Amino acid sequence: MRIFLDRFSRSHEVLTMRIQNPSNQPAKTVPSLLLSSILLVPLAGIVEPSAGSLMSSTAMADSEWHRTVPVVNDGEIAELIEGLGSESYATRVRCRQRLSRIGLAAFDALRQARHHPDSEIAIAARKLTSGVEVPWSVSTDSATVQEILSEYGSRSVLARRQRIGQLVALPTMDSFPALVRLTRYEAEPTLSRFAAMALLAQPVRETLALQSEWTTDDATKRGKSPEDDWLGLSAHDRSLMAIHLQQVFANDTEFSGQWMIHYAKELESGRFEADGWSELIDVMESSWEIDVDASGQEVARGKIAPGAIISGDELFRLTWLNAERARVLGQEDDASRFFTQHIDVIPPRTRELTDAALWAIDHKLFDVITAAHAKHRSLFEKSPSLLYASAEALLESEQPELATERTKQALALNPVVNSNDAGEPQLHPVLLENHAEAHLRIAADLIDRGLSDWAQAEYRKLIDELPLHNIESSTARIELAEHLAELLQPAEVVALLQPLVERIEKDDDFRHKLMAHDFDYQSLRSHLDFQAGLDLANRDDKAAASERMQTAFSMDPENIDILIAMYRLDWNDEWKEDVVSKIESVLAEIDEDIEETRQTFRETGNGRPGRQTAIRDMLLANFYNQYAWLVSNTEGDYDKALKRSIESLEMSPGSEALLDTCGRCYFATGDLPAAIVTQRKAVEMTPNSPPLRRQLKMFENAWLDANPGKTLQELPVVELPIATASSQERTDRQRRLGVVPPDGPLSFLDN
């Protein structure tokens, strides 16, 4: 017969078990102590009285687990473990074989024995725990979970970690039982802790994804209160999860087991419990001093297993994850206080400090930055990125004077030229070049952070201190010109690019040098003429403006932004007719490119999974986007443009540029609410992009003008047929573009 949990009373005192048989006999009731006496109590099919299953059937483990756990006397197991160190070879073999047959029932005792003072027993225990046959999946797991866990135990540590990552990508209640098993019985401690952190992180990631749904609706309109929907989990589901965790990890003394016991308390209370985590962190930090070869009595520390060691990186990830959990639950003060209290767990490395600092700034947890700076002052004062993070925190805290001092400190680091002072050491040219490249990276990062003035100072340092023919100086001019173009400052762009273009036109060696660094003269010349045309248009010299724009477009006919600017230049009818003709010609060329791409991939196996399909989708998404952007900003078939824009997002979800185009298409068709929602998503992904923010402001103002007396809070609810991208897809896309995204508290799931 097969036994599985079927019903749990509201009082959580009696477990009802159904004996599954062909005749469907009535359920038999047994005390919950019966299951507590068994080593492992997996999550079973628990349903509410007179209702369907609260959790999907794929989230239910069945009685197959019980059959794998024989009931064995603890004393017998202890004797068998001591027998592993017997002087008699036959006794050692007999004990190993018996413990191997017992399997899971001996798992905890064997795991403890890995730190036995008798090295022979410890070695044998390690081999036996690694060799325990664990039924990682059960029949009630979904087909997806069963496939992920197929042959799990025979895989390498890296492969097993990847499988855990795949489970985390599933809905919480689908993979919860499997992750619990992995946390409890994974013999590799780092993987057990990884699975435990995955259990903590999974509901947080799902909640953040829900907050990014394609709708103007919010939680209050959906009628859910925090008590009923805690990280996407109902109160009843949380109760079931808590009971399961308490039963499974009742006798577990590993760190991962202690985390799960505390997590169960949080599931019951519906709050992040900082004090409990602080106690666990203190114990874990003390474990760094444990001698793994010492006896249990010498190293006993409460209920935590002797010799259990956790790495500093793991402790940092756990602390950061918990701070994020507190923040997502709306406990911002607790998040700040908790992370600040344990600021010493951040590794003394620039990358981790910068990532944590930027996360704290994004969520206005400025006390974290202050504490990190105080703890790691020497590192901060040697790192421009950390000093800028500290300055940003000061700026957000309304301390602009102190912020300015920090930015001056940052700018002064990494000199790009040697001092004229004879007493100063002379730096090697390669080191000076590295410093210049560092200033370029910092400037680009500051632009992404929306700190334009500080970024411009970084670029100006290179432009002012290095000669024009220097590659880093030229790069600074070009990148700063692109930024100023986004800020609609064409005169400043011309002032930057004019000397550079003139030097290129006079100096063939310099031109070849730039070409070797992937600079294209024609695009640069076109951009200069384009910005000069915009500047002339701003000064109302339309004749001169039209001439410069014509020149710009002739040198770079693929830059449709030039054509859009020409369309908006209201000069005369002849000019307008000529521009419209050019638009029609470009649209026809795009249609040809689309058909040619489709035909090419039809002939080479269109639709076949793999690289070819990815290349096809990338090309088509680009062509669809070009068509949609040009039409929506000028004239043509707006409905067709919108259709193609949505199709481009299906092929390349999560691109802020494609979302920006889609928002413009909705605007062109007159659907202002949809335009606003789509544009907000684009801005959410790239919050400091001036063009994206300008377009959003234009859409919002248009809706307010069309609805006098209303506010943006009264925007109608809209749900859009637009594909979204997972966090992993967005991260992969950034990396393909050469962008290294900063790590966040959930990044460990994707690494």
C-alpha cells in the first residue's frame, strides 16, 4: 500500500493519512508523532477539507520516500559507525555493508561521523554519505522536475549545482519539495547550502517578477493583502511549508538545516525575523575558528554540527539575500539595520563592495554605505568606483558638499600623465594607458547611474590632459559627444567632434590608427554633420540645417534617426516631399531585407533550434524594429508598425530599445495608456536614459492633456501582449552586448 499525507487540520494537531488502494477505502487517522518518528517526512499531497489541492500535484511528494527509510535503532547505527574503525577487517566490511543497506536512516549519524576523531571512521563516513542512494525525485513530481533530477546523484558537483539552478527557475510550489530533499540529503555541504539559499530566494524572485507584470494594476486593485500574499505565497501554503520544514529538518544540525528551521518560523509569522538570523550568523562566523580535526566535545557550539564550516562568500551571499528578503517584504528599516549590523561579512574586495553599495543606493539604504565606508575605509579611498558610490549616497542623503569632495578624490586617482615635479615618481606608459582606460569605464558607468556631471568630468580629464591623437582622448570625445547628443546639446557635440574629424581628414596615420580600434570615419563625419544640422535648426537656419542633414544622411543612410529629424524639419513642401520619398524608399529596402532573411533561413533549415534560429531572430527583430521606429516617428501604416514591433519583442524579449520603439508605436496609434505602460517598462530597465525618460514624459503629458482633471494614478488598467524576459535572459543579453551587469542579492542563482 502507498501512504501519503492528504489532509492537515486547521489546528495543525492531527495528520490524516489516506491508505491508497483500488477500493478507495475511507481514510485512517494517525497521530502526527507517527511521522515525526521517521527520519524523513517529505511534503505530501495536502488538501484543504472539501477542496482541491492547495498545492499543485507536482509539488507533492508521496510515500515512496517512506519506503526508502527503514526504521532502525539509533543505538545500532552508532555501534555500526564505531565498527568502521574496528581492528577487524571483517567487522569493518560488515559495518560498511550494513550502513550502506540502511541508507537514509543512517544519513545524519554518518554525516556527524565525518568529523569523528578516528580518521578511519571519518573517511569511511564521508564515502558512505556520498554513496547513499537517495531517490531524488518521486512519482508525484512533475515531469519537468523528474527530468531535471534524472541521474542527479551520479553527476559532478558543477552539474548538480546547475540542476539546482534549473529547479529554482520553476514556480515555488512546483520545486519546493525537491529543493527540500536536496537541502536535507545532498552530501556536498556547499550544494546543500546552495539549495537552502535557493529555497529562501525563490519566492523573492517570483515576487519581483510579479511586480514587473505588464499592467497598470497594483496589489490593492487585485484585492490581496500582505497577510494573504506573502512573497506570492498564501497564508495556508506558508503554514504547510513551515510544517514540512520543521518535520524534515527537526534533527538536522547542519547550517542549512538551521536556516530552514528559522525560515519555517518566518513562514508562520509572515515577517523577516532579523534577530534569529543574526544569532545564526554569529555562530557561523565563530565556526571559522573550528579545528575540523578536533573532537565533538572540544568544538561543540550549541546545536550546530561540529566542524561545519561555511565560506566567507557564502556568508556574504546569505546575509545580502536576507537583507533583500526583508526589503521585498516591506521591512526596509530591518533590511538596512540587518545588513549594517553584519557589514563585516562583505568580502574586502572592490567588486563585492561596489555591488552591495549600488544595491543599497538603488533602495535608499544609505546607512549601509556609511557602514561599509567606515569598515573598509582604505579600500574606498583607493577605488574611484567605491568613492563615487559613497558620493552618490551622500548626494541622495542631501549632503552635496561632502559628495563633491568625494568625487574630487575619485577623479584625482589614477593619473593619466606624469607629473612635471622632479620629485614625483614617473609612471610607466602602459600603467598610464591603463589608468586612462579606467577613467573611460568609470565615466560610462556614471552615465548608466544617471550621474552626468561626474561622468563629464571624467571624460573632460582625458580630453584636457591627453593630446588629441591619443586613442583614449579620442574615445572620450566620441563617448562624451554621444552622451551630449542624448541630452539634446548639439552645439557642444560639434565642438567636441569638429577638431577630431579635422585631424582625421588631415592625418592618414591617425585615421588608420582609429580604424584599428573600430572607429568608422564615415559614421563619425555623418554624426558631426547631423548634430551641426540640429544646431542650425535650433537657431532657425533651416536652409543650412537641411544641407548638413542631407550630407549626414548621404554618408550614413542606415541611420534612420537622421531621416526622422529631416522629416521634422518644417522647411517647405518640396523638402517634405523629398523626405517622404526617402522614407518610402528606406521602408521598401527594409521589407526586402526581411524577405531576404526569411528566404535565406528557409533554405538553410528555418525553425531548426540552435544558432541559426537565434541569428535569424536577431536579424528579423532588428529589421522589424527599424521599420516600426521609422514609421511611428514619421508616417505610414501605424498598425503594421505596431505589429512588427511586438513581433520583434517576441524574438528578443527584454530589450529596452525595442520596448522604446513599441511605446512609440502605441503612441502613434493613439493608445496612450499602452504607450505609457510600455515606456515605463523601458525606463525601468534603463532608468537613467535621457531619450527614454523624455519620451515617457511626452506620453504622460499627452494623456494628461487628453484627460483634464485626472492624474496619472487614474490611468486605465492595460495588459499588453508583449513578451517578457527572465532575469537570466536579460543578464545574458547584457553580456552579449559586452556589459557586465552588477551583481545583486539574487545573482548567485544564475552564476
